[in-house]
Amino acid sequence: MSTLAHAIDPDRVRRSHRWIGPIMRRYFRSEVRGLDRVPDGQTIVVASHDGGVLPLNGMAFASAWYDRFGYERPLYVLVHELFFKVHPRVTRLF
């Protein structure tokens, strides 16, 4: 079992979002509603997904999250461990 024992690096998130955000908005035409109702402070958002092990819903949500709240409010997303075994570069990116 693998664990991520480090804090989220806002600069790494910014670099990833720079190219993932436009793909989510333009190619996948993702749309996230209701972020204006997320309270300040720590929040748990629970959602289902329909992408199997492909985290497209999570990437769409994360893209909208950082568009709305900026990079200083971290977002932690639970994903299947298989996702982190694809390739080391993919693991570092996400």
C-alpha cells in the first residue's frame, strides 16, 4: 500500500492546472455547479463518479475548485491506487 505523506505543493498544482484546466473546460466541456455554496474552512465534499478508474470527474472538479478558490486552499481527492501505478510522471503530475 502506498501513502502520500507530503503536503500539497501549490506551485505543482498551479503547473498541473495550467494545462489540465483548459482540457477539462474545452475538450471535455466540464461544468461544476454549486462551488459558491462550499463553506469557508475545512470541508468534505462527497460525490459519486462514473469514470471507473479514470479520474475525469475528479480532475474536472479539481480544475473548477482551483479556478474558484485559488491554489492556497488545498483539495485532497481519493482515487484508486491503480491510478498511481500508471507511470511515475503521472503520479507526480496529479
